[in-house]
Amino acid sequence: GENVEQHPSTLSVQEGDSAVIKCTYSDSASNYFPWYKQELGKGPQLIIDIRSNVGEKKDQRIAVTLNKTAKHFSLHITETQPEDSAVYFCAASRDSGYALNFGKGTSLLVTP
Amino acid sequence: GAVVSQHPSRVICKSGTSVKIECRSLDFQATTMFWYRQFPKKSLMLMATSNEGSKATYEQGVEKDKFLINHASLTLSTLTVTSAHPEDSSFYICSASTGGDYEQYFGPGTRLTVT
């Protein structure tokens, strides 16, 4: 089955700095890679996703890159703000209707 | 759009009782719903996948007789924890997919505490 590794497990940055979270996956058939933000006591919220036919996608301060050959993808948050503090999960999936395989999460803390 | 609700948000029950958690897609039809379990400071663990009108597919190690899943309509799936024990205390989260795209929309989660 799919195995998704996520690093780092914790990340502390100062407000305004960039944050990068990296994930690797094992199943070459995976072709959908979403990123979720989870605040304490709440369900995960999709913040950005990428499909295997593109290498990079950007949405304002958030970007995701995908390297299918190396089987890794990354989340980049620029100009971080304290409200970006949360746990971020990467995930991988083969197709619609398939369950997501989650990484173990990264606890991001943005200090003012 | 694409809102998923869960009810209740929190529930406390006594050991040995059963608890039902509802997951609803409010503005779309969900052909597939997923149930996850999350322990404190841990990732989401898939429990089962359910397609409307058919039996749920459970992940290895998940007792189907203990965690009953029903997906009776395209907007509702229920998870019933039967004969709950303290070790069943956890955060249960559902997600729903239209099947037409890859995206899964997550509910806000249900915090179950078994005393």
C-alpha cells in the first residue's frame, strides 16, 4: 500500500519568513496530492492540491511542487502569519473515490 | 459549496453503550464517504470506505461489527460505535467525495469520550 512520509514533524518560524514542508510517497500510481490544514479540535481543511499532470501550483502565499520521478511533493508558505499556525498534513491518493493516505503531520508555529 | 457536517460534535457516553455519529454532505451528492479516526497529535487513520447503497469496506484491523457504517443515501452516512469502551475514545472524522473529481471534503469531526 501507499506510504506517505512527512517532514519535519514540527516547524517554528518567525512571522514573515517562509515555511517548507516536504512529503514523499511510495505508490507510483498515486496522482492526487492535497494538503490540509487542521486547527485544534477541527476537521482538516483543504488548502491546496496538485495533480500529477502539473509540477507546480500557486495560490497567493501558498504553493505546492510535485516531482513525480522522485516521488516527492512540497508545500511552501511565504510571508507567514501567526494565523498560519496549525498542523499541516500532506496526503496522496490514486484516483477519485480512493481514500487518502496521510502523512503524520507537521505542527507549524509562526511567532510574531 | 462542498460542506460536510457531522453530528454530534461532542459526545460522552458510558462504557457498554452505543453511539451513532452522522455525516452529511449538505450541498452535493457524495457517492463515497470515508471514516477516519484520529488520536491526539496523530495523523488520520482510515477506518472504512463506504459507497452509497453498498456495504462498507473496512481497513485491516478495524472491527466491522464494532464500527457499523451505513451509507443509506447520497447525502448521509452514519458510524455507530457499538458497546463502546474507553479505548474507543477518539476524534472521528468523515469525508465525502463526489466521485467526479479527486477532492475530499472533510467534516468538522466528532469528539467521542467513553467513561
